[in-house]
Amino acid sequence: MQLVFGPEQPVDLALDKRDTRGSSPPTFVTSVLQQRFTIGLPQVLGLTPESLKDDPEAAAFMETVSTVTFDLVTLSCTFYPSNNESFEEAWLGVQLHSEGSSPPGVPIAWSMKPLHDSDLVEESGTIKLEAGLKFLNAVEPKLGVEFGDKVQRHESFLTAFGLQQSQPYWYFHKTSQRQLEGSYRLALVIRRDRSTTASGSISAKATVRKTAALIFTYKTSVEPSSLLSFDLR
């Protein structure tokens, strides 16, 4: 099954006033980030045995369920770089709702893609052993021995959270190897009761480094626009 992604729309990110503690931000800090972040219009596909014919195992599973249904929702987002500031981290979340349902009838994220993306970083680890004698503030000459080796570790760039819950989200974080810029494609499968009508809304938040010491948080409006909402029927 080929994934379909919708056209992207610019989304304004407003300065989180909690960062300024109620006072006016510095003059070099913009109150709204414009033309720096876009979100792809969510595309919804109801999953059926027919739509999953290229995956016999998934199609067979769909044949066995009668009280629930599954929908595929594809999303995308793009971070645009700037010479004066950089994205440090970002969150792209989906809030799932249903008409008159309560757990366990509330729709949930059955699966998410990608779940994780990281960069492999190689560092030199050094251990220093010293032998000496310290007695009554007198320090004897020390014999030092140093030895080291390359150490590899993973720096998380993208991680999915909220699997099997109604508020899934993806968390992006700049690494020493990769800037937070460019386009990213995301997808989730939503499980819901077949008899209920459900919907979803998308929100985003990002931290932006203005100077070496100052980082500010920007986020989408509390009330999502119609462009950032979708229905599941």
C-alpha cells in the first residue's frame, strides 16, 4: 500500500508567554514565528481487507475484527532553517476524540511510524589512574597512567510517544550530527470503535535558540484550525 501525503501549509508558532514570565520579551525576540514551520494536511484512509491485499497477514487480521476499525493517518512537517536562530527541539502531537465514548472506547494510536531515529556518535573515552600519597597537606609525586578507547553511543533525533494512547506525539531533538531542519513524514494507525465517530487535531511546539544562552518556546494556537483537524467516519 502506497502512502499518500497531503500538501503542506504554513503554521504560525506563537511565543509561549510562560518563557517571559509575563514581561515583554527582548526586542530581538519575535512574538510569532512565521514561514519557519509547515504541517502537511492530514490524509485519512480507512483500512479494509481490500486496501491491505498486499499484506496478507494484516488483511487476514482485519477479517477477524468486527467491533473495531482502523484508520491510517499520514502527516508531514518541515522545519525551515534561519541564519539567526535554530530549532533545538520540537513536538508534533495528535489529540484523538470520539463522540460520547469513554475508555476503553476512546480511539488510540495502534501503531506509529517512525518509532525512533538516532545518530551514532563516536567519542574517545579516557581513564586516568594516579598513585600518590597525601598526608598532612603534603602531596607526594604522583605516577599517572592514561589509556583510552573509542566509545560509541546513540543520540536520539526522533522518538514516538503515546503508543496505545489517545494523545500520541513525536519528539524531535537536534543532535551533534544533525540539525532540526528539512521535511519529515509520519504515519499512525488509529484503532476505534466501529460504531463511533471520531476526530483528531494536530498541535505543535518548538524551542528556538536565539543566542548562545537564550532559548524560547513557540507553539501552535490552543484552538486548532480546520486545516489541522481530521474526521474518522
